[in-house]
Amino acid sequence: MRPLFHPSVEDVRPEAILHALSDPVRAGIFAGIAGGTCIQNCSSFAMVGDRLIPKSSLSQHFKVLREAGLIRSERHGVEIRNASRLCEVEKRFPGLIPAILDSYARDKACAPDGGTVGEASAG
């Protein structure tokens, strides 16, 4: 298997972070990892809100988050475990990540159905 790519914190770019967190599903996944107290495997995020995320889409979401420098992923047998790099990124770009995640949290709280504002319906 190929090694997983993780940029050094010096190579993390704000445009990559903004792109990674521009998708409500990825923002939800990252918020779950960053707010967790332990390292979590990918399958923990098969459900984001009330949406079932297909395995192939979930893999792509994790790849975007990883290559943006937001998470560190490690293979353990057949599963991949993910940890937040929030502390590293916060030192490089103070306030950026909390501002983005707070915005999503406010939008979600204001959405009439409790979902994320702007989130596509599964219909």
C-alpha cells in the first residue's frame, strides 16, 4: 500500500483549508474528529447528521482533509485511524479553524430542519 500523504505544517495553505472545509460533510467530519477525545476510524463517520455517506465518498472526504493538513491518518490493519492536527494548524493560522467551525455551528442551529444551511437534500 502507498503511504498516506501528510503535508508538513509549514506547507499547509489557507486556501487548502478553506477548500477542505467548504463542504458541509467534510466540515462535520473534521468537527467530529477535532472535538473527539480519542483517535477515530473512518467508519465512525459513515453517518454525518442524518445522512449515510457512501464508503467511496467518505474516503475522498478524508483524503481532502488529510492533504489540506487538517488530520493525520494512520493505517492499523484494515482500518485507518484519524486524529486532528488542529493544534498545529491553529499555531500557524490563529483563529481560522474555530471561525469556520463556529460559522457552520451557527448555520446548523438556524436551519429550520436542524441540518446545515446550504446542505443538499438527499432527495
